[in-house]
Amino acid sequence: MKNKIICIAIAVIVIASLIVTATVGLRVTSRYAEGYLIRFTADKTINLDSVSEVAKEVFGDDFYAVKEVEFFENSAQIKVRNISDEQYQNYITKINEKFDTKLTSANYIVEHVSNVKLRTLVEPYIVPLGISTLLIAAFFAIRYKGAKQMLLFLVTIFVVEAIEYAIYALCRLPVGTYTVPVGMITYILTTVLYTAYQERKDNSDEDEE
């Protein structure tokens, strides 16, 4: 009865996370969020801290991040959530004032970027993880001479990763640079713990015999 309640609870959580994802989507970090990239190149060295100060002043909370885009330290790129024509012109003016340049809109590139999908982040890992999972599952089938432990391993991996996904969706944790590594660590720990559990269970059964 207890196991049945746990299974029902997990199913409800996973279904709820899928509904949340379908309706409002996953929350992502600023690096992967939808917005606008604004790049420019000057004829002198650009200080990124100063660019950041200008961006914060012009765009306020809509400002995400700034980074250098060339090796010669004379180019910079910022990312913002939204941008109006007034903000754009104001940004150009203040950059000119800050660095004593005469840049115009022709020196700027504005590019709209879409919200990065979780699928895009995990795609490079699907094939190697799939192969690894099948090999490990085959090991359990051979080691324990049957499909029971193999199927239980596959179900365990699926449930653990589904719960991790549900945590991101329901708790609104931002998906970002560390999401995939965290998922990989969870996968490895689950595999190690499952293997240890099966070995202990197998030794216990042998002792009873």
C-alpha cells in the first residue's frame, strides 16, 4: 500500500511538472532567456564595467549581461530583455559620451534571440547516455541472469530523472549552464547506488541460502 501511494505521488508530481512546462515553460537563466543582443565595435579599448554601467542606467532591470566579443578589447555585447527605439538611441549616445566616440546606429548590430529550449541543451548527450544506459542495463541482465534487475534499473533511472525535472519545473529553478552537469551527476549517483543496492541484496540472498 505504501509503495502504491509513493508511485501515485510521483506520477502526480511528474504530470504537474509537464502541465507547468506546457503552459508557462521552464525558467531559464539570463544566458538562455529570450532577449536582444546589442553589439558594437569602437576604435579604442572598451572597458566592460563601464559598458555595464551604461546598460544598467539605460535598460534598468531589463539588462542581463555584458561580454567582450573580440580579442582586441574594442568590442562589447550586452543582452537585454526588451529594447525600445528611445532606449536604443539613448544607449548609443551614452556609450559615445562614456568612451568619447562618434558611433552611430550603423556601428551597432541588434539581434533577437529566442528562449533556449531544454532539448537544445541535452541533445548532445542523448546518444552517449542512451548507449551507456543500454550497456549498464545489459550488464544487470547478464550479472543477475534475468531481465528483472535490468528493467528495475531502467525504471529507477527514469523515475529519478523525472523527479529532478519536476523539481526544476515546479520550484521554478532556472535552467542554465549547470543543469546538464547536475543531471549527469544524478545519473551517475543513481547508477552507483542502484548497483550497490543490488550487490548487497544479492549477497544477502546468498547468505540466507
